[in-house]
Amino acid sequence: MLDTIVRPDQGPRADPVGPPVTLTGPEPVTLMPVLRGDARPVGAYVLSHGTVHYRPVVDVREVLAIAALAIVAVAVTRRRRPVIGSLHMGHGGWVSLKGVPAPALKPDSRPWWARILRARRLVIEPTTARRRTSCARPS
């Protein structure tokens, strides 16, 4: 009965404590493995120098599953910032963009006195002369 535990609702199960293993050497140590219901090791009791310590076993599959769940949770809950901030449209059709840097100023190539006087270049645009053709032909 020491190697099998019978429960009416679950059927026969293996003993949760495996057979003790004694390690010989200058200081003898006894290991008693602790098993899960499916005979996977969960940890071990280490008996040495008259003291007992429990050492858990790290299950790599569980650690990877928890890490994968954490990564998925972070990816789902992480909110990306929009490229531009909020967009507001005002009266008359003007648009206000929040969170956008100001546009770069155009370099001013005017001399200092023209900037003070706010003078602008006088540019005469050439006019295109249209030839007038009469509808009547000379006879």
C-alpha cells in the first residue's frame, strides 16, 4: 500500500514520494524525489547533516508557457501612440494638429535693412501678348 494510493474519485495513483537515493562520498546525502501524479518530478527532499531541505525542480515547459503568455498579454495591451496627435477642425475650415512639430522656416535671403523695412522684391511678370486675328479677310 505504500507504493499506491487509491482514491475512489480518481482511481489508483502512484506514491508522491519516489524511492530514496543515497549519494556516497565524504558527506553522505540522501535524496527523496517528490513526484507529480503523472510521475514527473516536482522536487526533492535533501537529507544531509541531520537537516532536511526541499529543493523544487524548475519545469522548463511551464516557464516557457508563462513567458509566452506574458509576451502575448503585453503585445495585446500595449497601445501604440498615433503618428500625429489629435486633429481639430475649427470655424472657417482651419485645421489644428496637436503633437506635430512646427514646420521649418524658409531661409530669408534678403538684406538686413529689407527685413527691417519689410520690403519685398519687385518682380515684373512678363505678360503674354495675344495676337488678335480678325475674322474678316482682306479682299
